Amino acid sequence: QRQSTSAGSFGFFTGVGAVGANAPPPSIRMWYDAKRLIGYIERKKLLEVLLNPSNTHLEIVRRSESFLRLLADHEALRTEHLDLLWALASSEQHESLEHLAYEILNRLLPSLSLAHTSHLFSRIRDKPYDKYDTALVRFIREVTTSVFAKQARNSKVSNWYGLSLLWDAIHPESEKNLSSPLLTSRGITKG
């Protein structure tokens, strides 16, 4: 009996030809393969419900990572799914929810395409510097490291991602960072 890593986290059988005691029970047979489960997640808009910032809970978000991993492993993850997590990281909820969203996004990075990673980075770029905190700066580092590895496989660096973003954040000449806590906490102001 074989189990795929992503579907295995749900405890679903994925082995082909399982019979007798190894066969999935009738109630689980409808979840027999990942494609059907992915279809169910999409049809029922499960992630939209689970990751809604206005009515979610830390543990629900933590457990939804398995669904996101399944989608990523089967190339069914869409930018809309990433936006749901980003909305949690950017919401005015408790910071533990924000940090968890960054952690999940960070763990998904190796499975994301370069296009997904670029999309995430566009979300980071849109965030005002005065909203930056330690968790976000760490996440910027992880995204940048991940994208450099992906770009290196393509033999060229076409975008500097976090390096240019953080460079702009610490230079008072940048129009976006006039009230950046990265600068004002060090007594640096545009003058």
C-alpha cells in the first residue's frame, strides 16, 4: 500500500488496487484520489471559508496548511489561495495569526512556482514600510532566498526582490518610507 505525502496527511488511501483489509472503507472511497479531493476543495470554496480573516481561528488556519500543501503538490494552487493567506498576514487580527500565515507561506515556498513567488512579492511590495515588523522582514528574507534559488536554476537573476526592497526601506530618499519605523527608530528623517 502506498500513500502520497500530501494526501497521506489526510489519512486517505491512494494505493492502486488495494483489496480486502487494505481497501479504503466505503465512506472514504469518494476521496480515493487527490484530484477528486482538489475538486471538492475548489467546488466548496473550502479555503475561502477556512481562511476568512473575519471568522477564522488560529487552529483552523494551522490545519488548513494540509489543503494548501495538497494543492501546491498537485500544481492546483492559485494566486487567490496565496492572497487568502496574505490577507490573514495583513489583517488587524492578533499577531499570532499574522505570524502563522507567514510561517505557512514560508513552508509553501519550495513548492511555489516563480510566478507564485513573484505574486507574493508584489503583495509584500504594496505594504507600507511603517507596517513592517520583524516577522515580515524575516519572510522577505525567506522569499528572496527561495526566489534566488529558483532563478539560479534558470541561470539568471532577473529580479533582486527583497534586496532592493530593503535597500529602499533604509534610504530616506525613498518616497515610500517617509514614516518607516526602520528609519525613524534610528533618528533618520528626510531633511
